Amino acid sequence: MPAEKVHLLVGTHKGGFLFTSDLDRKNWEIKGPFFKGGDVHHLVFDTRNEPTIFASTNSTWWGPSVRFSKDLGETWQEPKSDVRFEEDSDKKVKRVWCVEPGRANEPNVLYAGADPGVLFKSEDGGETWAEVKALTNHSTREKWTPGMGGMMVHSICLHPEDKNKMHVGVSAAGTFSTEDGEKSWQARNKGVTADFLADKFPEVGQCVHHMQLHPAKPDVLYQQNHCGVYRSDNAGKEWIDLCAGLPSRFGFPLQIHPHEPDTIYVIPEEGPEFRCPVDGEFAVFRSRNRGENWERLDNGLPNKRAYLSILRHAMAADSCDSAGIYVGTRNGQIFYSKDEGDSWEILVNWFPPIYSVVCAVF
């Protein structure tokens, strides 16, 4: 058996990249750019069969697509039919924002989140895609509005064992959940504020920025919202505000520790009008007790006039014994920690604006 390696996929405004290192994470090889010059919003590894990279690409000329590579980016394949509405639809897919491999017990299933606030599903390993119409046609749809980046499904959280259960985060509409295999969807936003609306706690209209669950505790959800950090202990039916101790309610990424489902990381920003670290002091915040208390992590990070910004998919963790944490910025840096956030170093500088960072160890 070959030795395990750490693989880091990076999606940027000018293409996609693959970083690879031994488990010591000291020396990295870089491959790319893939789709040179194009927007690559998200790349993920699917290791349920032979390792495959899926990339959500968005070309000015050719439009959005989900491409895949079975040789670590050496060659890329186009699907037989792409992420598109049916021919008689009056809607158009503007961008594909994210790709999510299905559960371990459904090895050919994948999901893709797209603008305008839609979910697609593939049951043949990404060769063909079909719209999940029950979400598109939700009864509250007329109350959904675009966020700054458009109206998008960007967070896809699958129950690891129950094929009927999943959650999606939509900007700006909120959290929606299904318990019957995508046949019907319920809005689950109780306790989440939308302070930019007249009704501060509406049924829908909240702006989820990023949402995750940990497979060890699949009924526990965390989200970084436009208006705060929240936790749900009952699969999204109710949400608890976790912002006490944070310098700001606003931010984009959120990451759950790969081994410790009660440990989470967020990166607060000043607010929607100035999407940069509070007071120009860049820091990651970690909670080891489900958001009850927070500690500031900034050892090795720029903490003076650091006007960086981090997008929703641009923080990731590896599954090494001492988990690595990775953060990509719109300014083109990747910072990483080999000791779970206690200290940081720079992996790369002067990259194109970074949309996403995703890690896998195999």
C-alpha cells in the first residue's frame, strides 16, 4: 500500500490547483492551474470508488459545468449531460457553486448546488444530472432573494446513514431539510435572525453563509450566518445563538474539527459593508465546547492592517492525528496550521482570489 498523503484542492478565480504533501505537511508539491483562467468555485475529492476530483467550473464562454478527473488532475472529463434545467424550462443555471459526494452506501450519487437557488442530483457518478424540483418549487420560493453573490444553494449536509435525510443552506432563504428523500422540504430557521428585514425572525429569508454537520453527530448542525453563528441540536428544527465572545456576528466560513464534533472554527469579519477582519486584526476563533466559549487563534497570522477576506468554502481541515486547518483568502494567501490552530504559517502567497479549500487524506 502506498503511504498516505495530504491532498489540498484549491479553487480560484483563475483556475484550480492541487497541493500534495506527506503527513508531516512540511513540503508541498503543486499541480495546476486546471481550467486555466476560469472560475473554479469548488473542488472536492470523492474516494468512495477510485479517487476522483469533481470541479464546479464557470466559464464566461461555455457556462457552468461539473467536470471530473480520475488521475489527480492530469486529464478532465465532461459529463454526458451537464447541470442544466430541462429544455422546456424558462430558468437558466447561472453558476454551479458546490459539489457534494453522496453517502458511503450510495457510491454513484452526487449533489450540486447552483444559482438560482437550486439543487441537482447525479446517480451515475456525475455523468448526468437532474433537478431536485421539490426544492425549486418550494411554497416559500417567492420570498427567497439573492445574496450579494446571487441566489445559491451552497451548503449540502447529508445524514451519513439515512438516505432520506439531508439539509441545504440557501442565500438568501435559509436552511431547508428533507426527511423523505428530497420529495418534500421544510424550512428550518427557528431562532435565526434576519436583521436586514422588517420581520427579524421570518419563516424564510435568512442568509446562511455556510453550514456543516459532523458524521458522528448528524443531528447537530452549525452555521455561520449573515447575522451570527448558530447551532442546532435537533436537525435544524431550532437554532441556538453562539455569538457571545466573538468580536462580530458576521463572517463566512465555518469548519468542524474532523475528530472532535464539539470543536468548531469561525473567522469573524467586521460586517457586510466592510468584509475584513475586525480592526484589521486577522484571527481564527475556536470553540471546543460547541460554541459556548471561544478562544482567539492568531499566532503567526497577520494582525495589523490585515484587510483580508475569506469566502464561505475557503476553510478546511485534514484528518491527520493533529488536525491541520487551512484558510484561503481573496487576497491570494493560504495560511495553515499543523497543530489544530494553535500556530500558523503561510503555505502560498500571490495566488488568484481563492474561492474554496478542500482537504482529503488518502
